[in-house]
Amino acid sequence: MPVEGLPDPTIHRKCKRCGLWCHLHEGTRCWPPKTGLLTVVHVSLAQGVDNDQDMKFYCAPCQERNALDERRFRKVTVSSGITIIVLGIALPLAWWVGAFAWLERMMRSGY
Ligand SMILES: [Zn+2]
């Protein structure tokens, strides 16, 4: 239940995601979700040096949404990575095949 009226910073925390003030037990401090290249770098660095200041308060529903976003981002990253690898193999292969067809044409026209 978000806090109604004036929040008290000693017993309430503002959720970083939805911006609502919540009771302390309704959420926890955790790392921001890695949903972009910048946040991946930023959060990974902060985790590496144990920089607690970058941990933000998120209410329970927002933590679930963060987890979903992170999973979606990871899926997109993996699929685009696969696409790049496939293109990296397919394009030279197409060029190779095309180059051979071209060579063949050249040799035929030579006769
Ligand atoms: Zn929230």
C-alpha cells in the first residue's frame, strides 16, 4: 500500500520506479535493472566495487517488473547477438558463393 499524505523519510521510502512512497517492509534496496547498455556497464561497475549507494529502493511489484524487463533485455541481446553471428557467417558465404558464380561466368565467356 503506497503511503497517503505526507511521507516520513525515517519509515517510508520512495520507490525509484513508480515514484510512490512505500513502507520499508514493502520493498528492498536492490540494484537497478540492467535494461540497456549504459545500465549494464554502470551497474556491473558498481557491483564490482560494492558501491551500495547505487542500490535503489524498489517496491515489491516494481521488483517483479524490473526482473521482467531485465529478462526481456537479455533475450533481445541474445537474439541480436545470434543475428550478428549468423550475418557474420552468411554474408561472407554469400560473397564466396557469388564470387565463384562470377568466376564461372568469366571463364565461360572466355571460350
Ligand atoms: Zn514501485
